[in-house]
Amino acid sequence: MKQQTLSAREAVDWAASATPSQVLSGAPRCREAVLRQDGDNEIGLWEVTPGRFASKKETIGEVMTFLSGAGQIEHADGSVTEIGPGVVLHVLPGWQGIWDVSDTVVKSYVIYPA
């Protein structure tokens, strides 16, 4: 079977998702497309509009690949990851940080249990 390649916006059904629970500035809005869920593992796409907000992964780890947008993530240890197309970030269970999104971000993600 031949696979057809489509952009993220064309290929999936997007649904609104929860706004970050701790918004520090701006009014970020989120949406997601869950592509596969198997037990506690999940693969999907997530989009967030500009804003600054806190995030934590208490009981899950996540691998993120950024497809579009711009910003940075400040980790609890003070290090900073610039996010944009092609950047891959892996965070372990227990991770905490601050997102500062300057241009709407779309990422693909894989979530797995601790």
C-alpha cells in the first residue's frame, strides 16, 4: 500500500485540549490530535499558541519533536532548550519547566509511563 504524505494540519482531526494549568503570561490555547493510544502509551500532535506557562510531567516521560513554531523551554535545573523545527527533546518522569512560546508551536509526541 502506498503511503500519502500530508502536512500535520491536513492529515489529522484536531480537537481542543486543556489550557496549561499554570499560565504565567499571555493566553495560550492548545489543541491536539491523538494518533495512537495503546495502554499508557500515546502518540500524537500538539499545538500551542504564544504564551508563557509552567509544565510538569509527574508520572510520564515524553519524547517531543518540534515541527513548527519558536520559543524556549527553561528546565528546573536552569538549562534552556530553544524549540523550533527539527528540535527533539526527551523529558523524564518528574520533569518540570517553563515554556515560553513566541510563535505557535506544533510538536509530535510520544508519552510513556514512568
